[in-house]
Amino acid sequence: MQNTEYRIMGKEDPSAAKQIAALSFLLVKGRRDIRDGRIIPAAEVFAEFERMDRNETD
């Protein structure tokens, strides 16, 4: 992706290449984390938020 110009809505956008590269990096990292088991199921995360919320209101 380096040295590539991107056109967004007919305009040259030099920052688009950086944004696309950053997004690509995050997607690759996320897939590796999933593959390697470095994830917490969403249900567990939200259950923890609920517990924290209940503890704050007590």
C-alpha cells in the first residue's frame, strides 16, 4: 500500500493511505488475537460491566 494514491469521492486524499494501512493493521491484529485465543466473549464483558454498575450503586 505504500506510495499509492487513493481517490475518495473524486478528490485525492493523501491521508487515506495511512487510514487504510491503520485499519488493515487493526484487522490483522484482531484476527490473530481471535486465532490465538486472546479474546473475551462479549457476554462476559457486559456481565462484568453490569456487576461493576451494581457495585457502584450499592
